[in-house]
Amino acid sequence: MMIRQLSLFLENRSGQLRVPCKVLGDAGIDILTMSLADTQQFGILRLIVKDWEKARKALEAAGIVVNVTDVLAVDVPDRPGGLASVLESFEKAGLGIEYMYALAAARERGQYATLVFRLGDPERAARLLRDAGVKLLSSEELFARAGA
Amino acid sequence: MAKLAVENRIWDPAETLPRDALRALQGRRLAETVARAAKVPFYRDALARAGVDPAGVRSVDDVRRLPFTVKDDLRENYPLGLLAVPRAEIVRVHGSSGTTGKPTFVAYTRNDLDVWSGLVARFLVAGGLRPEHLVHVAFGYGLFTGGFGLHYGIEKVGAGVVPAAGGNTPRQVLLIRDLGAEVLVCTPSYALHIAEVAKAEGFLPGTLPLRFGHFGGEPWTEEMRVEIERGLGILAFNNYGLSEVIGPGVSGECGARAGMHVQEDHFVVECVHPETLEPVPDGGTGELVFTTLTKEALPVLRYRTRDLASLDRSPCPCGRTGVRMSRVVGRSDDMLIIRGVNVFPSQVEEALLRVEGTAPHYLIEISRPGTLDEAVVKVEVRPGDFRDEMREMIELRDRIDREIHAVTGVRMTVELVAPNTLERSAGKARRVFDHRNR
Ligand SMILES: [Zn+2]
């Protein structure tokens, strides 16, 4: 159930975001989703791509620092209060969220939306969430849903 | 003859000793110093290695036969292995920072303190200080020789001291105004800062009671002098010293303000090529080397200062006979002076080592955007140090920040940068980019 996410260290100055995008483009790798966390001085770019190993090699060859992190892709009912109900399951299971972001490409209006969560202990979190009836997506499901 | 900026008053008649009498005095005192130093195992060995029989030292010219002493020698004899008197005779200890974060200590006997405050009195009086004045001292007190060194010299003159020390500049401006200090003592860059804050607080230049300033502790320029004088409406004087030799008072400007008179009755000064160690002719820039002539607790033989300057032996209109040294124009090692504190790039490296185990590639950029020095340390993030969570990255940066402050005593801005983005040079890595005008 683990999704491999690539995290990249970026300096917060113009042109910095373009470099990894170009590297991946040249390697023929589609970016399924990205999210940027930044401070005034530096940022962390998080990417989900289908062939993460190839992407990592290409990025590292270009001198970019890459970190591979396990994240969970969670199905959330696409209705008012949908996210709240999922978050309630997190709370009940005692899971702390490091960060989360929405997967824009994987949403079926009125049906579901897909959110990516980084949790302290992903293995344990996956088990607890499944037990609580939360729908977690496998990599295959995720990419199929995003049409990748 | 050049005009003197202040009425010429001489504190100690020894300042005007005719050259031949001065040389004779130096020869006698050098013989005494070498005899005293020879009681210290380190110097005894060094003299033996150099083939110098202490009893054979008679003239000041013999100084050239003596072995050099460097900062590392003090460090290797930490804390007070070079002491030439029983420990019980120490009445004061000062110190300065070193490349490893460990300070080096210097000690003073009662007589050393008396001599030192007399030397400080000399340059203060040469630069306008009178017994009726009040002096605002904005040097840090503590191990640093600046605060206490100037403090005791001012008291020696009979003037009053306001030991304001550092920090809270608006309050310092109010103190100067309310107490009516005529003289300011601090680093030149802090004097500029005071001028700026005074202006921001609504004081027009020259409306503070200050008339004279005595600045030292870091290299500065003629441009800074003009700026300080304009900003505070004062006459600014330069003085020089280093703790290993005695502290401030090794040399200082007179009213001619064309070089600092070295107190040659207490120190022998040489100007040498930093690599060949051969003498540099007068007027040429070289490394200054000092031998103390009267220090009891910690005599030093041919101490290599790493400060680059030149010497001028032409007669001075003020009547003082001590050779004049120029401003310090640079360093023969990589030491930096940041906000008056001595910092070596290796200290930053040590701080990085402590945080990360091995030091990543880094560089230091120093600038003076306003009046105060700013240091930025750029550190490349290595794959092993990179974490996916912002909190951890900020923590890493803050840890480096704290460690650099702990090791150097100076706050620097730490910036994490992407790997392989910092400039690399083929030979010795250039770690420091100093953008301050020198
Ligand atoms: Zn003079």
C-alpha cells in the first residue's frame, strides 16, 4: 500500500523548480503530482512519478539531492465532511500527520478525491487505517486512477 | 610640518627619548627579557635550537637572531604554560579566540598592568584625552583586552570612565547625551553604528557632547574615519594592540594622525616578509613582529602577529620618537575580524563537523550592508543530511547556527544550499568571500 514519493531539496530562488522538471521531462518521466513546501530560503519539492527508480537516477545524475519517502494515498469521499470523517479515523488510531496534499489528477467529482499523507510510521498507519475501513490505494490503483 | 589635530600633550617623557638613548634602552631590556624568557621551558628549548646563548644578547639588533613565536605556540602551551613568573604573581588573565574555539590566555603581573595602563594613557592623551573628560567605553568587558585595557588607561590619566560595554545602542546614545561624555571608545564599526542610531533618534551630527574617539580592535579605513568624524562630529584616532603582546596600547596615533607610534621602549617591532621572514624595507608592507621588552608574566619573543602593515621612521612633528606603523591593511593568514571578534574559517568548519560528523562543503560571505558586519555561512546539503520534513531541515539549520555561535562567539546567518552549487577552486578551497571595503 506504500506509495514511493521523491523529495528534492531546492533553493528558494528563481529557476530552481524548472531544473528537476526538465530533467524528468528529458528522461520521459511524467509527474503525477507535486507539492512544494518552502521557507524563505529553501524548499522541499515532493513528487510522485510512476517509475520512481528511473526518476531518482536521472535526478541524482543531475546533482539533485533526492530522498525517497513512503506515503499513503487515501480515498476520501468527495462530499461535504468527507475529509473530516477520514481525519477522524486518523485521530482515533492516534496517527500524527507530518504533511498532506491533494492529488488533483485523481479525483472523480461527487465520488472520491485522493489525498497523499505522510505519517510517522507508515506501515503501522496503513494497518490501522485499513482496520478502520479507510480506503488506501496501491500504486497500481493510483496510477490507473490518475490515467497514467 | 604637518599640523596637529589636537594640542600636543605628551603623557610620558619616554615617548620622546632620542633614538640612540632609545636603542640603548631597548638593548638592555631585550637582554633582560631573553634572560627571563629562558626560564620558560618552551623558550629555553627554542633558544637552544636557534643557537642563542641568552647571555650573549646585548644589543637590540640581536633580536634578529631570536626564534619566532606563533599563535600555535601559545595554544600548545594551553592554558598558561609560557608563564615566566610564579602563578601567585598573576593579578589578571585575559584571552583571545583561536582557530579551534579554545581561547589562548595571557597573564599580567601587577607591574604588567601598570605598564599596560600607562601605554594606553599615552595614546589617549596624544589623541586629546584630558583628566577632566568623561569617556564612554562601549568595548566588551571580559576576557577581551579592549574593555579593561582602555578602562584602566583612562583611570590612569585621571579621566572618568562610563563602562557602558556593548549592546542596546539607543540606550548608549542616551547615556552619552545625559552624562556628557567627551570621548568615545569602541570598535570603529560600532562607532559608525552609534552615529547611525543617534541620527535615527533625531540627533544632528555634532550635537552629542562627544569630541574625540579612540577606535581599535579591528582594521578600518580612512573612508570610515571620515564617515565617523562626520557622523559624530568628533576627531577619530586609531590605536593598535593584541592580547598576545599586551593588548591595546602597543601603538597609537598622535595629533599628526599619520601612522601609529609604536611604544618602542616596551616593544621591538619588526616588519618581515610573511614567507621568507626576511626584513621588509621601511615603507614596504610586511607582517609585523613584536618582542616585548618589559612584560614579566608572559614575555614574547618575535611574536608573529599575522597583521600586514608598513613602518615609517621619518621624524614626526609631534616630537615622539617611536617608529610609526601604518593601518593594518590585511592578514597573512585567513583570520577574519567580524564585529570585532577574531574568527577563523576553521572554526566554522569545526562547528559543521560537530553537527554533521563530517564537514560538508561551505563558504563564508562577509559584508557590511550598513555599519555592522554580516556573515553568511552557506552550507551544501548532502544526500545523507537531507530529510523530507521541513521541521527537520529547519532544525538542522538551527543546530548549525547554534554551534557556529558557540564556537566562534559570533552570530552568522546559516543558509542551506543545494549540493555542488558552491564555487570550488582547483587548489586550496577558497572558503571566504569578504565584500567589506578594506
Ligand atoms: Zn607623532
